[in-house]
Amino acid sequence: MMASVIAKLGTPAKLGEYVLAIVVSGPIIMFSYMGLQNYMVTDATRQFPFRNYLFLRLLTSTAAVLLVTAFSFKMYDPATACVIVFVAAGGGLDSLSDIIYGLLKLYDRSDCVARSMAIKGCTNLLFVWLGMFLTRNVVWAAFGSMASSLVIVVFYDIPTGYLLFKEHNKDGHRLSIDLLKSTVTLESMQIIKKIAVVTMPLAVISLLIAAIGNVPQYFIQGHLGPRDLGLYSAGTYLINVGRVGVLAVGMAATPFLAREYAARARIPFRNMAIKLLLIACVLAFASPLAAMVIGKKAVTILFSAEYAQNIKLIVMILVAGGLRYVTSIMGYIITSARAFYIQIYWFAATLVVAIASSWWFIPRLGLQGAALSAVLTAGTEIILGFCVLIRIMLAQKKDINAHIINDSPADLRTTI
């Protein structure tokens, strides 16, 4: 809907400018996330205190925003640089929400996460609309998005996380002192360093995933310009409709999957994985089907007739997005098994395909080439992801069998 607002109150070039800000800042911001939420949620043993995760997130997010700021003002004109910086700052604020979400999910309060995301979505849309409606300037739309993230993290996420953390810790009267002071001790800094080391694979994975999704946009901007980038991005934003469902089920199921995998409960883990993949497959099939049936009318309503001129392009983009729904669910399942390093190979190989196909098709076929590249990339990603998932399942079965053989008869029933 934010993209729809910018398209309705602006031009394809203005939407392209906003998308450019996302594709420039996105990979750096995602790298700064360090995969901390996934590591927290899948850590069944509670290896590290929450305050150390929080302090590391503050450090990495601040560094990422400063890096994006320096890069933007060096490479782009001041107006474009401001859009990029505001988008990056909003991503930095969202990263604070993200780490608090990890805490909420540890205490099985995904309802609070959902409430925060719902409020943030509405306020984000309102603030972006105000910025565009009053000024018709993307700079103020990006500023509105950043302001929305600030409002939510200050007035909802931090108070909610604080109260929940205080509720689950006996030494509640020292909570604020612990969060502010205990993270700067030598011992805490060593823990933070250790967290950074063990989560570095997740940071690399986040960077690769963000880069894969943005590769066609990079080539479109370089070869075709901001107007075509805006036209193409309208289709990519429609992918977010189904991604909402993928994100919801993935976030809700990850703590359960992590606990079952850690407990060597193979059957519940496998059954939940199958259910999640079926949901993703339904969404993957429904998205392009809906585009073929009502796509032209829907795109005209959401954006304008200019965006709906080539519905075949929209369908191809949604086919690629649908395939990535499935790989996103695979990612949640594989991450819950804490198989981090193998994902680097998975996404690195996919990134190579994305770059090679975009380099070949986009200069020759334009936006159709970008969509074709996205489909080929998503197809490669899903095939490789399936291979990784099968390997995880076989490794789990082998581990359980070895554990049963080594257990005493008295422990056998508990293990099964």
C-alpha cells in the first residue's frame, strides 16, 4: 500500500527513486541484523543474555546507518541521498523492533509481535501518505516512514519488551540498571564478541538473501533507468501480499520447530515442516493465478493504468515471488535446525544465478528479461533449498538413531 500511495501521488520515476533507496540500503541493513532474532529464537538453551543481543544490535545498526549515509552522499545527489538515508534510518529503528520481537517470541508472545507489526503497518502507511499528499516529494515520504518506525519502537515495542522481561525475571528492580550498565563490562563485551562470531553466518545469509532479491533492480536501474525500475517494482510489491502469510506462519512456527529439533522429536518436526510447506505452496499457486484473473484491474486500482499495461510481466514476477514463498519457509525450517553454514552455499549459488541471468537477459529483453531472471533465480533457489532440507531431515534421523543406540533402556522411552 505504501508503494501504491507513492505511485498514485507521484510518478513511476518517484516510485523508482524510493525503490532505489531500498535496494541500496537494504543489504547493508539486513547484514547489520546479524540474524540475531533467529539465533535467539532457535537457542533452546538460552546461551546468552538478552541485553547482550540488544547491545550488539545497537552497535551494528548504528554502524550500518552511518555507512549508508556516507555512501549515499558520496554517490548520489542530495535529494536521492536523503531518501536513502531516511529509509536506512527507518531500517535501523526496525532492527530494534526486530530484536525485541525475538524476546517476545522466546516467551511465546507472538501476539504482541503481530500487534506491533499491525500498528506499524498502519502508521507507516499513514505517515507515507501524509508526506506524499502534502509535498508530492519522496524525501518526505521516506521521512514519514522513518518517523513511523520511531513512534512504534519508542511507544510500543520497548515498553512491551520491558514489561515482559521484568515479568519473567525475579530481579526486576535492577532491570533498567542491568540493561544500561552491565553490557559495558569486560565480561559482557567478550560475550558480545562471541555472539557476533557465532551469528556471522546468519549475517552473511541475510546479506545474500537481500542481494538476491535486489539483483534485477540493480540492473534495471543501470540499464533502463528509474522509470522502468518503478514499473517493475510495482509487481514486486504485490509479492508482499502473500509474503505476509509466509512471514506470519514462519515466525509463529520457528520457536516450536527449534524446540522439537533440539529435543530430537523427529515426527512433530517433520509434520510441522510439511504443513508449512503446503501453506507456502498454496500461496505460491494463488498469487499468479489471482494476477491472471483480476491482475490488470487490481494493478490499475492500486497503481495506475500505466503499470497495468503489461500484465504478463506482473504474472511472471508473481510466479518468481511465489517460488520464493516456498524457499522462505524452507529457510525458517532449516534455520530452526541451526544449519547455518550450509545456507551460505545455498544462497551464494543462487546469487550467482541471479547476477548471471540478469546480466544476460535485462539488456536484451528489458523488463521481461528481469522477470525471466527472477523466475530462473527462484527456481534454482527452490531446487537447492529442497536438497538442503532433505539433507537436514536425513541428518536428524541419523542423529536420533545414534542417540537411541547409545541410550540406556531406561532412557529409551523418553528419547522416542
